[in-house]
Amino acid sequence: MPINASPDYIAAEGKYLQAKTLEEKIEKLKLMISLAPSHKGGENLRAQLKTRLKKFQEQLKKSHRAGKSAKTGIKKGEMQVLLVGKTNSGKSSLLSVLTNARPKISEIKFTTNCPEIGTMNYTDMQMQIIENPAINSEKYDKGLPNTADVIIIIVPSLEEISEIKKQLENSKAKQIIAFNKSDLLSEKEIRKISATLHSKKHDFVLISTKNLKGIEELKKKIFQSFDKIRIYTKNPNEKEPDKAKPVILEKGATIKDVAEKILHGFSINVKQAKIWGPSSKFPGQIVGANHKLKDLDVVEFKTK
């Protein structure tokens, strides 16, 4: 700690020492530099901090060039959605609307410094939503589009779509266009934009994070894009199935797939399976291991 340091500098230094990511360290170092004492000793300190800052910035650039996530601890969820867009497109606002996350929301450009994570609950399912920093910033994480299942491209203008899509060419994720700030458009403009998006064969929704227009439609599109089915399980001693957390499987999954996921490799211990729901011919139908299930089926297992 420098001599004659202000309380603000001391507080900033404390936050720097607690920083875990490169982005956080860089942010706190910049604050420390601005608050460093103005006397001669302060000049030496400021030079040391600037040298440290330059080192961290170089490390960050290398991590982005390598396509690595600069934020540690991002464990891929079973269903992962990535929000991508330019600065001030409304990514943070959309993350806040869709999930339990509370990211910084500001009209200042490049507010998001590292990936922000939230969870979206929809029809008994939980989806991991990640906001990537602006695609036109140095802090954009190039690795995340390669792991995501679905990418929401957030734009306030048609011109931005092709520019963003070019940077996502290597990603195999499904893409949905979320045309934001539709509350600022006239009915004529909305019709024209919708017609253009249709003609380009984009999967899209016109939304507004201000009045929430199109948000429920976007949630539905996100859910449908996964091509998953929800299977509920029922205990033989219970009348009703467990609705708290369905088993999530790919379309075309079978009774054996459910058993494997629940019993973790011990599906051979299942001696009988009953089903209720869309794939059953009648309630409580006894079926074999290769029976194909449908969304919202209920399965009951008896084991050996």
C-alpha cells in the first residue's frame, strides 16, 4: 500500500486482490491507476501498475486468439444457449429478461467484459443462457460458439446479421435471429423487416426487452430448437409422476435410454416398464426396451 493512499485507492486495491478473472483484474487495475497518489512515490507506483496492466492485457489477447474462455468455471449445461451481438444490441437486457441473471445494463458501449451466465426455466426444463461480450470487442469469447447448442443473434438492424453470421461460420449451433427494439418500429417497418427475414429464410422473432414483446415466442423457439423430449418418471408406489424434474432426451429415445440415464448403466436390472402418455396405446401399457417415447410420456420401472 503506498504512503498517503486515499481510502478510495485502498478500497480499489482490496477489490483487485479479490479479482479472479483477467477482465476483473484489468478493470480494478485501471481504477487503481486513476486513484494512485499524485506525489513522486505515486508516479513510481502508477508506472508499476501500468506495466502490470499491459501484461494482463497481453494475456487476455492471447486467450481470445486461442479461442479460450477468459472466464473460468463455465461448465456446459445439458442445453446451452449463447447470446451473440454487437455492443448495445440488448444482449444484457435479454439475458436479464430470460433468466435469473442480473448483468450490468448500460448505454455505455462494451459494458460486458466477460461471459455472463443465467438459467432459463421453461416448461419444467432448465436451459443455460450465456451472454458473450460484444462480437466487435476484444473481449468476445471465440470459443463459446463452438460449444453452444443454440445461438441467439441479437440485432437492432438487418445490416448486422450477415456481418455477425460470417464470424459464426465454424459453429454448428442452430441460430435464431432476435430482432430487438421492435417497440421503436412502426407497423410498416415491422412488416417490411419480417418480410425480409422470411425471404432470407431466417428463423427469427421480433422482440423488445422494453415491453417484452416476442419474449414468450422466443422462449418457445429456443425450446423447440433443441429437438428434445421430456420424460417423467413414476414410482410404482406413487399415484402421480415426479413433475419436478423431467428426464431430457433426444427425439427418438427409447425406454432403454431412460433407464440408462436414471440407473447409470444398470438398465439390465429393469424387469418391467409401463408408460402413460402420447406414445402409449392405453394408460399403463407394458412396453419393451426398444419402445420409442414421445414428449411428456410418463414411465414407471420395476427392477429386479
